[in-house]
Amino acid sequence: MDTKETRHNFFTRLAHMGLALATITQLVTSLIFVAPSPGKSGNIWYEIHEYGGLTAFGFVLLFWLALTARRLGTAPGLLFPWFSGPSLRAVWSDTKAHLAAVTRFRLPPFEEHGALASAVHGLGLLLVTAMVATGTIYYFINTGNSDAGGLVGVLMFVHKTLANVVWAYLIGHAGLAVIHHFTDNLRLTEMWSLKP
Ligand code: HEM
Ligand code: HEM
């Protein structure tokens, strides 16, 4: 059993686990749901997508609260380096190191507090925040037709476009986490554990 202390506090791990499971539910249900159209109601998978989405909204909120209130965990400047020159330079030099490793067909080693990985994690959180925001606003203002124009149309356009990026993020992020778990010094229990 892994007895090593994790670098992430309980609320971060709880929010991450709930959000990851809810996001997977959202992506899977999106493949099989039938959305309502004028005169026709949607199927059960559509309802699961709606309620799963509202649950994801709750976990996104918890993630942001945990990020703001916590003392243990990745520094906010590492997750969101976009407004600081030195942080941006760190992301750039880490990107070059990753590219150099990849062009030699090597998997870049896992680094605690790596600048590039942390910046991508921050973008992942912003991405799912945009998904739950567009989905939830749509839920409250829609009139049963996702093809309606106006604000409903804009929300669904953003939601459906970003959905493709969520697939890519999930496959890339989860895939790398699993590979590093088996080949390197990252334990999945860093995040997938509910130990207090
Ligand atoms: C789309 C769903 C997911 C999102 C939005 C997401 C988001 C994040 C974020 C924002 C972090 C950084 C947290 C921090 O440093 O405070 C993180 C870390 C992590 N995630 Fe995910 N994640 C998702 C799914 C997954 C899945 C499915 C796995 C496992 C297979 C996973 C494994 C990990 C691990 C192991 C870490 C810790 C990395 C470290 O300690 O440096 N994530 N994730
Ligand atoms: C992490 C959160 C979410 C993810 C990953 C997600 C994912 C998706 C995906 C992949 C699609 C299909 C896109 C397409 O057809 O091209 C979709 C459509 C949709 N989602 Fe979400 N979703 C999320 C949250 C929500 C929430 C919170 C709601 C509302 C409560 C919602 C409501 C909808 C609706 C109404 C559609 C369009 C149905 C149609 O085709 O007419 N989603 N979502």
C-alpha cells in the first residue's frame, strides 16, 4: 500500500475525483443522448447529462474554493502563469525541454511542480469551468430547443466546440498520469485517494 503523504489536500482530491468522474459521465452520455426538440422530449441519457452537468458544476465550485483557501498544493502562480514574465519564461523553457525529449522519442520525466504540466492543469480547470458555465446557463434559460438562436445559440456553440477539447484533455491528462504511474515517480494516489 502507498503510505507516502500526498501533495494535495483532502478537498482538492475530493473535488478532482468528483469532477473527473462527472466529466467522464458527461462525455459518455453525450454520445448516446437524444436532446429534446420542439414537440419531442429527450431520452434518459439527456436527463443524466443535465443532472451530471449540474453535479459537475458543484465540483468545479469546490475545486475553485479549495484552490483559493488551501495552504497545501500547487501554487496558483504555477497553475495560472499567464500574467507573470518569470512564470511564462519557466513554462517556455519547460516546453523546450519537453520537445527536446519527445524528439528523441523519450517520455519527459514527471516533475513535482513542473511548469508546463501545472499550466496545462490550470487550462484544464478553466476548460471544464467554461463547460459547466455554458451548460448551466443554458439549463436555466433554454426553451426546449438547443437550436434556437440568440444567447442560447451562442452558449451551445461554445459548449459543443469546447467539448472536443475536453475529450483531448481527458485522454492526454489521464493517459499521461497512468503512464507516469507505471514508469515514473508519480503515484495516482496523489489525487485518487480520500485519506483525510
Ligand atoms: C476532465 C477531467 C479532469 C480534470 C478537469 C482534471 C484536472 C486536474 C487538475 C486541475 C490538476 C492539478 C491540481 C492541482 O495541482 O492542484 C490535476 C492533477 C492530477 N490529475 Fe487530473 N483531472 C481530470 C481527470 C483525471 C483523471 C481521469 C486522472 C487519472 C487517471 C487524473 C489524474 C491526475 C493526477 C495523478 C494529478 C496529480 C498530478 C500531480 O500531483 O502533479 N486526472 N488534474
Ligand atoms: C464537464 C461538464 C460538461 C461536459 C464535459 C459536457 C459535454 C458535452 C458534450 C460532449 C456534448 C455534445 C456536443 C456535440 O453534440 O457536439 C454536450 C452537449 C450538451 N450539453 Fe453538455 N457537458 C457538460 C456540462 C453540461 C451541463 C452543466 C449542462 C446543463 C445542465 C449541459 C447540457 C448540454 C446540452 C443541452 C447539450 C446539447 C444537446 C443538443 O445536442 O442539443 N452540459 N455536452
